[in-house]
Amino acid sequence: MAAASEEFAPRDLFTVAQFSERRPAWTGPAIRNLILNSADRLNSRGERVRGNGLSEAGALVRIGRRVLIDEGRFFYWIAAQQKNRKAAA
């Protein structure tokens, strides 16, 4: 039952504007670029381009057209990106 309560636990969710105001190192356009490139997609030649994994990390919550950023999962995703870079080096 603990898993169910964790699933519905309150999360720190912010709009792009709120997130960039709260974390000035991340500008609105930079966050929007990460959101745009978060999922796998096809390029103009029909080739698959991998997304950056932000959606799979659970850092984005979509409600209609609104996109909210889960602050904790966003920074967890950042840490995972750094870990992957160190492992590749």
C-alpha cells in the first residue's frame, strides 16, 4: 500500500516560467528546448532521433496543453545525465 500512497504524494510542480524564476540558471527558452526534445521523434528523412529522456524520467507532467515540471525528478534526471557522461568517459 505504500507504493500507492507514494504515487499520489504531493510533488513540487512548476510551469516553465515559475521554474525559470525559481532556478535562474535555467532560462525559459532552455527549458522549452528540453521539453521539445524530451521524446523520441522522426527527423525530416524519417530517421528516429532519440529524445533526451526527460519525459521518461517523469519530470514532465502534461495536463491538457499545460506542461508542468516536477522539480525533484528534473534534478534527478540531471544527476543521471552526469552519471552517464562519467561512465562513458
